Amino acid sequence: MATFIVDLLSASRTETRPLIRLALPICGAQLAQAGMSVVDVMMTGRLSATDLAAVSVGSSLWMPLMLFMTGTLMGLTPIVAQLLGGGRTPRIRPNVHQALWVALALGVIAALLLWLAVMPIFRLMAVPAPVAERAAAYLAAVALGMPGVALFQALRAFSDGMNHTRPSLWISLVGLAVNVPSNFVLIYGGEGLTGLFGDWLPGWLQALPALGALGCGLATALSFWVMGLAMAVYTHRSPAYGDVGLWHTPTPPQGRMIGELLYVGVPIGVAIFVEVTLFTLIALFIASLGEITVAAHQVALNYTSILFMLPLSLSMALTVRVGNTLGQRRLDHARLVAWNGIALCLLVAVLNSTLLWLTAEPIIALYTHDVAVQRLTLSLVVLAMIFQVSDSLQVNLAGALRGYKDTRVVMVITLIAYWLVGLGGGHGLGEYGLFGLVEPMGVHGYWVGLIAGLTAAALLLGERLRRVAKGVANGSHAVPYG
């Protein structure tokens, strides 16, 4: 153990800088993409409550679909990273082409679901008719962009695996730059343009209709296609990808390579989908506790979600570093790379928790002036500080395991920890208390459940990483090389 710690400290001096260099552009890209959702909410909210509700309800349907696609396509990253690390560059191009076939299929399926399946869901959810109609129109427009965002995510996974994470940042910023003005024009129409620039605008511009939620969906779809096509152009023209020759001679669908991608990627997609639905279901349960509780929960969760972007980005970078090292057949060093990443994420989590404590009051005041909401949010921030540590650990442990292409066990652990411990335990504590010894805890019970679920995930994933990394290092556990 002492020898391992000495080796880990030695590895940290050479591994920490490359990991951070990979992670920071990923973090910027995540923030830019989150900014698109913020813009959607802000702009539709200024138009009408009905349009805001339509976009909010619609987002709760297309976001999980997109994140499932993203997770599935993330299976390409460790495949490319291992091939690059092992110097097997000619095998990268056909693997990426298979990911593009899968992305096309997933994008079309997602679009069809958004076109055909939403109204039955709205009826089941008893969504008011005006909101349901506008949400359906919004989703029909967003559906047009699903193949585009799938293309972007597949090429982003390829680029990340090649240790080239900056394009996703710049192209996400391009998407945000397209989203803001197109949102304004399509949501508010000519009246909004006239109000902003004056009545000197040409008549055809002043006559543009205000499309509201539908316009927001069209702007989102446009942004998705701009990002996808920009990523395609960049990967075609940039010399950063060496002699991969990605756009030379298309490779037809090949069952074995598609099977490997789905074997690695689908569990990632399912795990992300489970996490998203966990927070969605908790928000639905908390809705019955009153508007003050709902507002406090959303403020606390929104702020912590912003801080979580850096640990999340570290986990994605860690997948690349572990995959590269395994591809180089440096099996013992891959173990050190993985645990150095975990140590770094723990340090980031502690810094995030400290930042939460120091900035809670002024930041919460920016969200709301309601004293009751502020007080309740502050009480949740204490739990959020613990939440940051558990969440950062589990997401980076999962990221390291993805570098080993070990994703199925991660999916099972996520299902158990999130839904059984996190959701089940949180609902029990929130609504019923603890065996008569503790009174029902309301929203605090749900947050305690979240902490318990994330902590359980971190402990189980930590043990899994220990076994896999040690087994690979000593030869008792095979690495599934691509």
C-alpha cells in the first residue's frame, strides 16, 4: 500500500496537468450547451407563461432522449482512446463510421418518438390543452434537429478520444451564438425586432410572425444542425487528427464494430437516463410540498449543477486518459492514472463545497428575493456540500471505469444506487420519516436520500474500480481492446 501511494504521488506530477488540459474545454462546452437551455427558458418566459410551460414540459421529454443518445455515443471515446494509445490509427476511421451510422439511426428514432408519442404522454400527465398543444409543436420542431445533435455528439466523442477536446468548446459556443438571435427572431417575430431596433426595419422583417414555443424549437433544431455540420467540417479540414482520414472512403455498417460500440455505449446511455429520471421524479414528488419548497429545491439544485460541470468534465477527460494508457499497454500505470483522477476530483469537490458555503447567501439572493425561499435554500446548501463530494466521486469513478470499457456493471450499480437507495430512500424519509424515530423530513429527506444514493454509488464504483484496475495490472482481468 505504501509503495502504491508513493507511485501515485509520482504519477500525479505527470498526469494531473494533461487531465486538466483535457477537462477544461469539455467544461466550457458543457456550460455553453447548458446556456442554450437557460436562453430558451428566459426568452419564452418573457413572452407568456403558457409558452414557458410548453418549453419546460417539452424539455422534460427531449432532454432524456438526447442524453441517452449522447451516453450511447460516448462509448466511442474509450474505443478511439485505446486505439490511439496503441498506435492502431487505421482502425479508428471505420469505428467512427459505425458510430455515425448509429447516430443517424438514434437521431431518426428520437425524431419519430417526438413526432408520434408526445400527445399520449401529455394526456397521461393531464397537461392542460393549451400547454400540450404548444409543447407538441415545440417538440415537433426540436425533432428536426435530433439527427444533427446526434452527428455532433458522435464526432465529439471521436475528437475527445483523440485528446482533442477544444473543438467541442468552440463549436458549442457557435451553437449558443446561433441559438440566441434565432430564438429572439423566431419567438418574438417582427414585433420583437421592431421593439429592439425601431420601425426603420424592412416591412418583411416587421411582418415576421411571433412563433413562441414553436419558434424556440426551430431555433434549437437550427443550433443542433449548425453544431453537427460545423463539427463535420472541422474534423474534415483540421490537421489535428493526423492520418485518420475520417472522411475518406465511407465504411458500410459492420455488425461487429457496431456491436462493440453498443456493448460499451448503451449502458452509459442507460446510466445517464437513470440519473436524469431520478431528478425528474424527485421534482415531481416535491411539487406536492408547496411552491416555496419547490422554488428552494430548484434554486439549490441549479446552483450545485453549475458547480458540478467541472467534476463531470474531469470524468470525461479521465475516460480518455485511462483509455490512452491502456492502449499503450501500460496496464499498471493506467491504475495510477485512474486513482490520480479520483484524488483530483475529490480536491475539486472540496473546493466546490467551500465555494458553496462562502457564496450561498449572495448567489441565492440573485435567484429570489423571497425570504422564506432563501432560508429554506440555505438549509439545503449544507446538504449540497456533502452532495458535491459524493456526486463528484461517483461520476469520476464511472469515468475511469469507462476507460476500461467496463460499463455494464456501472449501469447496474447506478440503477440500484439511484432508484432504490436515492429515490426510494429519499421518498421514504421525505414522506414517512424513519420507523417512527424520525418525523417526515419533507424536501430535506429527498436530499438526504440523494446523498445516500450517490454515496452508495461511489462506494460500489470505488470497489469495482479497485478490482478492475488491480486485476488488469496483474493480468487476472482482461482488457477488451478494440
